[in-house]
Amino acid sequence: MTLEWEPIPANDVFMANLIARTKNIKLGIGVSILPQHHPANVAARVALLDHLAHGRVYWGFGQGGVPTDWELFNLPDGKTQAQMTAEAHEIILMLWTQDPPYKFDGKFWKIDMQHHSEELRMGYPLKPYQQPHPPIGMTLMSADSKGGAVGGKRGYIPLSTNLVHQNTVAKHWETYCQGAAEGGLPEPSRDIWRVSRSIFVGESNDQAWDFCLNGPFGDSFNYMLTLLRNAEMLDLVKDDPSMPDENATVEYMLKNLCIVGDKKSCMEQFEELWDVTGGFGTLLFVKHDFDDAERWNSCMHVLAEEIVPALPTVGEAVSA
């Protein structure tokens, strides 16, 4: 909301525009910041999007991490926002999966809607096109991510962030599987796991590193480091908790959290990521500003047509 470099303060409005321009691609809301909205509004707007898209919508939710947003909305501390998020999530699922009357007596959100008419369909909020609701994804950040545990218990899609070291990413799957076990669900398949990385494949290592360090790619990580420092979340990016804060630089981020280099080097980095994590179902390419369309298009083609097809499958990773 208050980040000028991230100019999509209403992701449902943005998505509605994309729905009208597309036919087949699936679109993901990442994410609805629940403490900043009444959950009934979120439920209705996402349900409407799902109908407009004829079921091409994925949904994600979270509590947010921008201090100036917290000030703008006069929101309390992070722990309280986490509780608000959990309550809002329950209300949204209630409105999507149940018929009236509705009653929810939470600490932060209260609903008591007893009057309704089945004949007039009054008191019946719009339910999603997909039943019981759109597929839900949970972002995993820290190694013991609460989102990962909740996602595992509910069978939601696990999505590992691009802002942590691959050793932390590997622990995400452990956290998710532990959540599934606690929720009484069968052992999940790695096919559902999405792992995101910032990637640039260049003509040579020197060219790739110069392009990424000295352009918008590197600028974006300088921006993220500043945000994380202000939010006191810098420990997320560290491969070792004892690492001094001043060592978290743009160069550190690119070397430890990104995949950058020529085709051979990037392939080696992908293989290392695969080995460390044990394999996953989907690689999520994090889009950066296309400051040089020709170079970025070349990167995308090499990645899609040469590198990814050469990676092992999840089955091969598990059996190895």
C-alpha cells in the first residue's frame, strides 16, 4: 500500500484487468493482506474474481511486513497481526463453504448474521466458482515457517520464497510435512512444492554478473535489504544466524540467494539447489524489471528450453 516501487495497492483490481486480457493462464493473488481488510470483503472480491476468470484464480493470504503500512492502518504489533490474519482466514473459509446463518465471535472480527432468506437468496454471500474455493498457496519464509505449518495442516500449496538461502528452503519441506502429519493428512508429494528463485542466464559469467550487479536486478535487492532492515527481518536472508548484518550486501544476496551466470554455471547452481532441497515440483521465476528486453528474453528461452528440461524429475530425485 505504501511502497511506491510496488505500485499494485489493489491486487484484485489488477487481476480483473488481466482476466479480461487472457484466456488460459492461471492467475495468483499473492497476497491478500488480511489485517488491512474486513474478511467478508476479501471473501466476496476473491469469489467474484474467480467467477470472472471461470476458475483461473489461485489465492494467497498473509499479514504483511511493511512498517509504513502498519502505521497507515494503525495496526498493532506483528504477533497481534498474525492473530488477526488467522481469524480473518477462518471467516473467509466460513463464508465460502457454509450457508447462513453466520456467527463468529473472535477477538478482532465479530460476525452475527442471523437473518436470511433462501427464497430471495438474501444473506447468501457469493461463493467462489471453484468449489469449495480456489487453490490456496502459503508462502514459506523462515525455516520453521508458521505459514508452512498451517499450509501443511490444510493441504495448501507450499511456495518457498526467493529471499532465503537454499539450506533454509530445504527445511521448508520438513516444516510443511510436519504440519501435514499434525493435521492427519497423508505424506504430501513434492510435486506440489513451488520454489522461487531470482534468475539470470547470460552469455558469459562476467557479462551476467556485471548486468545483475549494476542494474535494476541489483537495485531490487538493495531495496529489499533496506525494507528487511527497517522491518527487523534481516536474519531471513542469512545462511548463518551469526553472520553480521553488515555482511548482508547486494553481492551477498546475488551469490547466495540467486542463480546468476552463463548456461553452464546456472545449470550447476540448479543442480545444487535440487540436491540440497531433494527436488520440488515447480520452479517459480521471479520477474525483475526488463531493462534490456533482448537479454531477458534470451534468458527466458535458455531457461525454459535448455536448462529446466534437463533437470531431473521429482521421482528421480526421490529414488536417487
